[in-house]
Amino acid sequence: MKDLRVVKLGYVDFEKALYFQRAIFKRLHTKESCDTLILAEHYPVYTCGRSANPSVLIKKRLPEGINLTKVDRGGSITYHGPGQLMIYPVISISEATIGSYLKQLELVIERALAVFGIKTHIADVAGVWTGSKKLASLGIKVSSGLTMHGASLNVNCNLSFFEPIYACGLRTKFTSMKEILGYEIGMVDIADLIMMNFGKIFNYRIRPRGVFKKSERSEYAVFPQNKAK
């Protein structure tokens, strides 16, 4: 059983979380770090995968003040913001196929949602669905048997921010746990369920955030826990 370090960043800019991922990803390539699961929420941002063309995926003008950022993950355009749990595994998947890894990541989310009685299913398109609506989206990068980026789960987020885009390149509706259940979910509660199920499904032993090598501490400084804008 391998060690998994879990880092909960809280609210953080997308760009800072991306920097954090890349720092760990780089050290994993040189065997200077261990597999890490990052959990976070972001200030509002639209991101677009490396092969997507934003010009054909934007239905109407994006809200003022929210940036559109191109990133090196697979997948299309999507929205990230407060009330959405970001799940970033920066881990080795050298012994798994990309397809099987994505299925396991979907299963982590499905099992967490089952605790709340939310019935989900897997479709031909990567992600987690309930009925005809999408509840969680996936988009990853894989290089030399290592992966980063991951999944976003709509917990309490404002779904109106999905309206200006064809999120994930789809003409479909998105939903959230709050919309399904009729009440807000504690982000700490769902994050802990994701962490627990990730450890079980991927066969990891969870390590506390504070366990860093001395050489890692400055580079992996945890960003301030700011309040949502």
C-alpha cells in the first residue's frame, strides 16, 4: 500500500492551485515526492482544455470580471467557482490505463454521492451524471505515467455560470448536490468522503498534510485560506 498525501487548499485562485500541482508533478518525475491528492475551491474562472476552441463553445458573453484560461488538460471548456469541489490527484498511474483510471475516479465520486442518497450513472462521456444532468466533470493530463488535473464536483455552486458556455462541449444541463437535495452540503463533509473513498479505491494509506520533506516545504507552501468573493 502506497502513501497518499492529502492537501486541502480551501479557497484559492485557479492559477495558484495549478502552480501547486505542477510543483508536485515535477517532483514526482524525479521521485522526490509522494502521490498527492489536492482538494480546493476556486474563485470564479472559465478554463478550456488544450484541444478545444473557445470561440465555438461560448454561447454568449462571459460575465464581466471572470477570466477564460487555457490549460494543459484534456476536455473542453468549463466553469469553476465557489461551492464546487476540485479534486486534483497528482499521482502515478503507470500500472493503469487512462480509461481505467478515469473509471476509478468516477467511482470515487459516485460512492461519496451515494452517502447522500444521490443516484448516479456513468455515460459514454466522462463524468458523473444523475438522470440527464451532469453533476461532475473530468479532465486530466498524463505524462510518463503520471497524472494531474482531475475532476470537479458541483456541490453548492451557482449553476447560472454554466449558461454562457457549452460546458464540456455538450448541449446539456448541469446540476449540483444542492439542487438535487434542496439544501447546502458542508464542503468539509463531501471533501472528507472523497478523500476516504479515494484512499480505498486506489489502495492508499492517507498521510497528513504536514508530512513534507524539508526540501519541499517552501515550494509547497499552502496558500492562504481566503474567503469566497
